Amino acid sequence: MPDIQFLKLLAEKYPNRRAVRTEIINLRAILALPKATEFFLSDIHGEYDAFSHFVRSGSGMIRMRIDEVFGDLLTEAERDDLASLIYNPEAEMARREKSEPDFDAWSKIAIRRLIAVCRVVSNKYTRSKVKKRMPDHYAYIMDELLFMDDVPDRHKYYDEIIDSIIEYDAARDFIEDIAETISTMMVDKLHIIGDIFDRGPKSHLIMDYLMSNRGVDIQWGNHDVLWMGAACGNRACIATMIRINVRYNNFDMLEVGYGINLRPLASLAAEIYADDPCEYFKPNVLETNKYDPIPPTLAAKMHKMISIIQFKIEGQEIKKHPEYHLEHRNLLEAIDFDKGTVMVDGVEWPMRDMNLPTVDPKDPYKLTEEEEEVMVALESSIVNSEKLQTHLDYLYSHGALYKKTNGNLFYHGCILFNEDGTLKDVEFEGRKYKGCAYMQVLDERIREAHFNPPKGQTQAEAASVMWYLWLSADSPLFGKDKMTTFERYFIEDKSTHKEHTVPYYKLIEKEETADIILEDFGLNPKIGKILNGHVPVKLKDGETPIKANGKLFIIDGGISKAYQKTTGIAGYTAILTSKHMYLAEHKPYEPLRKDGTQVFHRPVMNLVDTVSERILIRETDNGAEIRQQIDNLEALYDEFKNGGIKEVY
């Protein structure tokens, strides 16, 4: 029973029994609606264009709705054109203006078709919710057209609305807005299962998009946590984050998108490695920079410079935190400068690059004065980047290491197991944790570092836990025995580059593994499902994203261009409707062509589960919240009725 003070506050919004009754009726009706469609994307890695298309297209669901409405009325090509108009209305209208003899006549037909699609897409929602998703300036017009009836005398009214839209040159704006409304209504809940950042060049645009939309939650990935640690000022995270993005040529994002000053790094690298081609540090160019086109030769030098700085800072961090058990990764001290070799795990390997002028063999982890100046500049830029800090604040407010919703579990990486299939005990901060308990304490420490560092520690010091989660064998975000960054740069033999995955990735082939995880997180293994990403599914090699007899799904299929040769596809979207579960298997996204046309490849829609009865809102977590609201309102109604709270009319 809510206390009287709470009910008095509630009475400010619902001041009398009439208002309470109205809201209870509304809420009870909502409980009878089908569950909203949920979309799951993983490992976006800065690929904004592909990500935006996946979301705008509902990962193929909008095309399915077009087929439902117009399957017998329009040709395949006409349905493709209508889909293109929804996915990229600006480009499609520009093309039509050139190709259509009567653009106004085409616009009238397009508006009617878009209204028909929007009506089907929005049929799961209350009329008030649909109106809230409409743009303010066209909400009234769109509402009238969307909910028009079949009364003959009113057809002229609807015709006049559309004619007026055309006459007053509002067709372009109206079409763009209704296309946006269709996409928004299709993707009601969007779950990002980790790794928004790194590799691709437009992570900042992805964050802008997420922040402008409702119904978004994020399960942090290892790359996200790396950026979160960098935003707290942790130097190991900063150096690693900069190295990755210099490696992938993401200078527009770093300098223009986030205002991070790379000039000190560029100047020092150009000086120190003036005569060094930095052969093994050439950038991986996935896209060219428009605003900050760094020459590849300079980018390679910057890449080598920040890599050496990273190894030095990591060495300092490892010595500072012996409890992380990462001493075996201190490889600068394992270099024999006379022989040109390095000792890795007890084996001596020849170094393929011994030009290390800033490394002092007697004190290999000490930064030079110039390197210190570079780190001060980078640290200052990152900590004081308003946009970066805003984005990272959003990650905290909308994110977590894991999420439980409607009986299902989502996380990015893995759960740590022993080889025998039992949950692994991990020692952390002098205590042992496993499974859900380990994830909970790590989540707490990540938040603590940002919001309330332990007494005597700075944010940057407390954020060392984020760096630990980036590369530790005991990190549920990493899931490998070691990170072989040093070996990949300096040792030719590729056997040293191998990173072995933890037992989880073999054990998830068994259904009992998923059952253990679901039970440990307090969920019912008979109905619950697990979705996670992190490890790309090599579809071209015969791998499948469906694990544990259909209870666990790995949905990292390679949205990132860097992975598409490995996976053979361009990512998965998992889609949970009120009746079905689909895995949408995407083909690589193609940009707009010079002639104004664009090819949108239809994803392969794999139906992986069907429930016997449609899931209603009353059966979801949201339904439980609504029932609690109804209970509170009924208690308020009783207080009004017995005079405990005075009604206001």
C-alpha cells in the first residue's frame, strides 16, 4: 500500500476520481495490446551508415510490412521503390524529381502508400502513443490521414488534405516526416549489445542518433568500457583508445567529432621516426577522412609512437596492480636489445622492428619528457571534450554490463566457466565471485569510478578497472587468455598472435550451459533466451549464431567492415515481436551511387522461434510496471472516496 505522502503527490497529476478512473481505463486497455517489437544490434564499431540503414529499415521488417499491404497490388520493383523511399526519403525524392514526368502526381501516390504502411506499423500502439511519435508540425494532418475512416462523404476531406500538401509545396517535408515516423514506430525498443566504438569512423554519429531516440538501452562492450575509462582520464585506456583509432585512420572522428588534439602526437612522431617507414604500423583505411586527411606515412609514424607509449603506460599500470596478474604482458622489459629478440612466455623470438629510440632498456616503462607532453595533451583533450563526456554520460545512464528483460538476458561478451562446465570463481578485490555476482560487482566498480571514486583515488585511478576489463583473461568482456597487441606488431611468427578463447565459447554449444547461466541470473531456463555479441560469427565457414539448442544467440556478424571478409556477411539483427523471433542476416551496406540510386539488399529473415500465443503487454516487465501504476491509482481512488485526500475539480 503506497504511503499517504506518495498518494498526495500522485493526486497533483490525478486530482479527482474522474481523472483516476480515466487513467485506470487507459492503462488496463494498454495491457491488452501486443508486446512492442524489440531489436537487438551488436558490435556496431563506428559503422554509422550501415547502422542507420538497419534501424531505418527495421532490419527488413518494414519491407515485410510493405509486402503485407501491397503484395497483391504492387510489383516487386514498386515495393522496392517504396522501401527505398522510407529508408532514404531525401535521396529517393531527388531521384524521382529527375525521373518522374509529374512529380506532384508521384508525390500523391507516395503519400497514400506511406500512410497505408504507417497504419500497419503502428497498429500495436495506442493512438496517443502514435501521436507522440509524430513530428509536431504535421501531427494533426498525419493523425487525420492515419486514422481516416471509410465513410464515403469524408473521402473528399482526405483528398483535400493531400491536395493541399501538394499545392503548398509541403510534399517533400511531409514525406520525410512520415518515413521517419514509420521507422520510429517499427523500432520501438532498441537494445545495443555492446561495442559502439572503435574501428569504424563514425561512433560519434551513432551516439548522437541513440541520444535522440527513445527506448534505447546499451549493454557495455569491451570497446565501450575502454572509452569510458579514457573519459575518466585513465592513461592506459586513453593510449589504447587513441592507438586503435589512429590504426583505423579515424582522424575526422577524433579531431573534428570530439575535438581531441593530436598535433603533439603527430609532431613528435614525425620527429622521432623521420627516417622510419613504420612498415608494420600502416593504417587500416576503411574510409578516407574528409576534414582531417592525415597522410598515410605520418599516420603510420603516429601509430607506432602511440603504441610504444601505450606499452609503457600499461607496464606502469601492471606494476601498480599486481592483483591483476598481468606481469606476463610486460614485454618491453623482455626485449634483448643486443640480440634483437624478445622473450614471450618462455620462448625467445626475433623482433622484426628494433627501432625503439624512446625506450630506455634500463627503465623501459618511463615516458620521455616529450611523450609525457603528448599524454598531457591527450588527457586534457579527452577529459575536457564536452561532446565526448556527454556521450559517455549517456552510456552510464542508459547502459549496464547486462540486462534482464521479459525473462531474457543480454550481455556483450561471456560468462566465465571452468573447462568442466561449472561457473568459474574469479578472485577480485580479495574476494571470489562468479557468474551474475561477478558481473554485478564489476558494474558497481565501473559506476563508482565515474561517479564516486574510493577515498584517496582519482577518477583516473579508479578507472583502472576499465582497463582491466579491456584485456584481462578474467574479464567477461574480453573472453580470451591474453591480448597479443605487442606480438602482432613486433613478431613475424603468427603463432604468437593467437588469442585463445575461454571455455564459454565451446560450452555454449550445450543447452545446459545456457540453463546454468539463466538460473544464475534468476531467470527461467524453460522460456528465457540469451543474446550476446563480441565474437564475429564466421558464417562463410559454416558457423551458426544459434547456440545451446536455440537458447543462446551470438549476433555479432560483422557490421564492421574490418570483419566482413572473416564473417562473409555484414551483421545480424535479432528481432523479438509479440509472436516470433527472427535473425536478420545482413549483406554489406552500399552507399548512394553517383546517379542517385541506391541498392538496399534485403536481409535474409531467419525465423528461429514462434510462441503459441501472442505475447501481450500484461505479460512483460512493462506490464508489471503498469499494473503497479494501476494499484497506486486504485489506492488513490480509495483515499478520495473515504475523504483521506480532498478532490479538486
